[in-house]
Amino acid sequence: MPVRTASAVRQISVSALMCLARCPRWYVYEYSLGLARVGRSVAPTALRGPVEWLNASQRGQVVHAVCQKARTSEEAAEVLNSELGAYGVTEAARLELVAKLSPMIDRFLESPEARLEGVWEQPFLLNVGETVVSGVMDLVIPGAGGHVTIVDLKTNTIEKHEVKSAAEDYRIQMQAYALAAHRAMGAGRVSAVLHFLYPAERVPAEFGAGDFAAIEEGMVKLARQAAEYTLDSTSPVESHHCRTCHYSQLCWGGGGRRCDGVVERGDDAECDAPEADVGVGDDYDLSF
């Protein structure tokens, strides 16, 4: 078996592969050229003075933290106020954020997975061809008979009729999670649940022994494209993703839509494109 040198191995995040599948030009701007996103979230601190609002990424981080730490509505209320306090939000903003985020948190607490023991924020490294794919799974629940359940919480502000399209954007992510569970935990069957908390919609997907080889093949293909795509080899393609793309003005000029990470008050559109996964976990060794 040939030994690969370190220089021959590339690392790419699941978020980057999702971006590539969504729009190659977006991928080149963000991951190949390393252009900064508009409105990237920053670490919470009260040193900047009162914070009037949290952007979509920050709100998502708060919801994930509360869902991880709380098991009852009472606990959730306490943890939520603590998390918001870490950002130094004003009292008016705190009240508005509590009203916006509490229903989403309650929807997770009412789900069947909230009552099961699992591992939160589980990182993994996935070897696919000449590439190592990295990511972090929100919640991994081992079951009997080689069955593993993976839950990914989404805080996108979308309506019920938009869920199907949104779930398609996360297809690569859920496939990578299923393959990671199969490889590292010996899962013969993986149930993956996308839980959209705002519209209270769950999108389940089942993966079995006959799926994992095809998933790996597709990820190898995407990883190769990631190594090959450049600004010259890609072109702007107009789609519904342009509305939330951080770089649409580079493609379409001044008329392009740009989202700054907070609610665009004119039409309540949100910038909630998937962020790079962050988190820690040590209950399972998913590096392979």
C-alpha cells in the first residue's frame, strides 16, 4: 500500500464542500481566495459596550449552547440569559432575543432526541481519497445494533415552504456525518435528522450499508473539484443563493444583494448560510 506524503494530503471542511456544491464561485471567493465574509461573528465580550442585536450566526451559537446544556424550559431560560449576558446585550435586546429564541429552544426540548443520551459537538476527520474532510456534528446518539442517530439543529429564519430547498443545501453535510459515523463507530445504519427550529420542521434521512460507498465517491469528486476550481475556471451563476451570498456584489456589481449577517429589516431576509463548524468533544475518537 503506497504511503502518502504529508504534502499530498489536503484538508477541507464540510462547510467548504457544502459551499462548493452550492456555488463554485462562492467557494473560490471564500475558501480559495480567502476573502473575508461581511458580518462574520465575533467572540462574545462585554468590553465593546452595549450590544443592540446579535447576528444570525451568533443567535445560532446561543441556541446550540442552550440546547446542549438545558433539559427543561426552566433550565433553558436560565442558560439563555447567561449566554446573552456573555455578549453584553442591552436589556431591550435581551427581551427581544429571549422572545425570538425561546420558542426554537423549546422545540428541541420537546423532540425525542432531547431525552436521549448523546455526545454534543463531536468533531471528526474523514479520509476521502487524497483529502481529509473535517467537521463537527451537533449531536451524536449511539443506539443498539449498530444504529446511530445524528441531529443537526438549524436556526435559519425560513418558512415551512422553504424547508425542502434548505434541506437540499445541507445534503452534503448530512452525508459526511453519516459516513463519519459509519467509519468511526461501525454504524451499519445512520438516521440523520435536520431539525429546523424556527418553522418547527424535521427532515429525516436514512443511510444504510448500500449508501456509504456512493457517499464517499461523491465526496472524493467534490474534493477534487475544490483543488481545481479557480476564479478563471468558474463563472457567476444566478440562483436563490445570491440573495444571501456574502460576495454577490463581486458577481453582479452594485445591484447585487448583500447580507450583513443581521436581519435586513426591509424584507426580514436573513443571512444564515452555514458557518464553519466549531466545537470540541472527546467521548469518541473520530479521527481516522
